[in-house]
Amino acid sequence: MLSQDFEIYYYKDTHLTPVKEHTHDYYEFYFFLEGNVEICINGVCHALKSGDVILLPPGTRHYPLIRDFDRPYRRFVLWISSDYCSRLAKDSRDYMYLIERAQKDGEYIFHNDMIDFNRIQSMIFQLIEEVKSRRFARDTYIPLQINMLILFLGRIVYERDEPADDKEERKLYLRICDYIDSNIDSELSLEKMAGEFFVSKYYISHNFKDNMGISIYRYITKKRLNACKNAFLAGMPIARACEYYGFDDYSSFYRAFKKEYGMSPKQYKDIFNGK
């Protein structure tokens, strides 16, 4: 590691030289995007699929086994020092849920659907953007983003392990937020949601605005813009991303994106890629 507490990188490789089995003295969070790759951990190899998150504690023997050297091999890698994790553990045991799963139970690989992984990628992109910036409070903001990412990963796995039994009793607007996040690439009309939650579309609209301080239409637009941004930064063509996430045409997506981020999608992508 180059810094005292963490490093984060995005890698895209082709024709990569085979990597020998090795260990680290830090925690490695590995976010798999693309490739025909297996990860071999303590002598056992596992096929990877897009969206997988791998957590490798210090001393864990591992190496990637690349099955197709002509196919791009893309991933994010976050390295966190043992000292940093020890400090987090003193703040709250909640930070350690995923880490303890890996250390005690030998569970290193966590599968994710596209919705959850897009939310994970969104947090990673925000972290990378902050690392590359020179904005006020950068050095304070970066650890907060790392901590939130670790907590979010732990929450995803915990909620799969311990499904909530009171979901129907949760406040309507929170349930709607979950529904939007889980269906961001599908139809999200008020009529459809009224049918899902058995209330009128007018009640949904007013309930959401009263509790969230923003119209449900604007909230959905913001979520879709963020999903599009994460998708094209991860390699999806911009036009395909806007179509996939429910924009009727490119011009409406372009206007909404520029209003939200102050620049065009291509300008945003070029800045992120350092062009």
C-alpha cells in the first residue's frame, strides 16, 4: 500500500501475465466487473460473475486464474490497512460484520444482483472522485465514504442473512424508496406503484413529498441519472445506459443530466477518465 490507511484502484487489463499465489498484510476488497476469471482462495477456485464482491483478510492465500486472456479483465480493488480496521472495530462492531464472516466462517465471496451492485459502484465512484479531487475537507470526507461503503456492504449481506419480518409495517415512503431502488430499470409510474402498495397514486405522491421533501418524480429522475452515470462510467455506452434506465429519448436524458451535474454526459465521462 502507498498510503497509511487505504488505496483504491480501477483496473482494466488484457493479455495479463499470470499472477502467482500471494498474500497481503491488509484487507483487500475486490469488486469484479468483467472477465472470464476465477479467484483461487486458500487452494479453492471459484468462478466469478459481474457484481461479485470478494473480501480477502490479511494472510489469505489467493490469485486470479484467467481463463480468457483476450477478454478484458475489469475490477475495482480497495485495500484497507489492519490498523484502520482495528480503529473501526473500536468505534462500532457493525463495521466488522463482513470482515468477521470472512475471517471466522471462511466466506470470502458475496454475490450481488445488478441493482445492489450499481448502488455499490455508485459509492465507489464517489470515493474515487473525492480521491482525485482537491476539494475542501477532502481528507475528512474520504474516510467517511470508506466507512459508509463498508457498512453498506455489511448491511446487504446482513439483510440477506436476517430478512426483516416487519417490512409491511414500515413507513410507506421508505418502502417506496426501496421499491424504486430495486426497480430503477423498470416502469415506475404512479399507477403501477399504487397497484403495488394498494393506495391511491395521489396518496403516494403527497406522502412521499411530505416525508422526503422532494417530488417522487424528481426523486426517480435523480436515481435514474445516478444509475446511468455509474453505468457509463463502468463502460456501458451512454445512449444504451439512458435507454436501459428508462429515459424516453436521449435529448431528455441529456437535458436532465446537464441540469443535475452541470455538464454533458460525455464531458463528465471524460473528466472522470482523466481526458
